[in-house]
Amino acid sequence: MLTIGNLAMRQARAQFSCNFLAAAGYKVMDNLGFKTVEEGVDAALEANADIVVICSSDDEYAEYAIPAFQYLNGRAIFIVAGAPACSEDLKAAGIENFIHVKSNQLETLKAYNAKLGI
């Protein structure tokens, strides 16, 4: 989990995301929070993460999600935890993956398994 920004929102979204992904048997790693997106992406890559989930508040995704996605540069699946108002801007920047309470968990996890070759 790339947890950044608002403490309450990043913790809530990280907990949701950990549970969402753990249902597929993925090993999940939560974090206390990162000062920069680069620090968070570097930690994920150092841990050999196949998936990086950014967890923050809706307002902060406009600031953090695109730089994190660009810095990750396709080295792992990038997911935004939530359905922020800026989703269309994030999609325009190439971000395709979002998980939230309205996501079809089974179909979403099947798609990630396919991308990972599982």
C-alpha cells in the first residue's frame, strides 16, 4: 500500500484495499505512510510488489496519483483506492485501475490475476 496524505483516509483505504486484495490470496503489505510518492513507489519496488495501491483522500489524489503512476512507470499494476471526483483526469493520464465499495470484487480480482499470469 502506498499510503500518503490524510491520515484517516489513507488508513481507511489501506485497510479496505488490503482486505479486497487478500481475498485473492495476495500477500499484502500495509505501511504507516510515506512523505513522497517516490518514497512509496521505491518501497514497493524494493519489496518486489506486483501491485501498488495508492491510498489517500479524494482531494489528494489529484496531487499524488498521477506522479506516483508516472514514477512507477509500468513496473507494477497501479491501483487507486476509491472513486475520486478527479477519476476522469486520472484516467486521461493512463490510470485504469480503481477499487472501491462498488467494485465487483470477483471480476476485479480475476482481471488482476490474468494481468499477473496467475
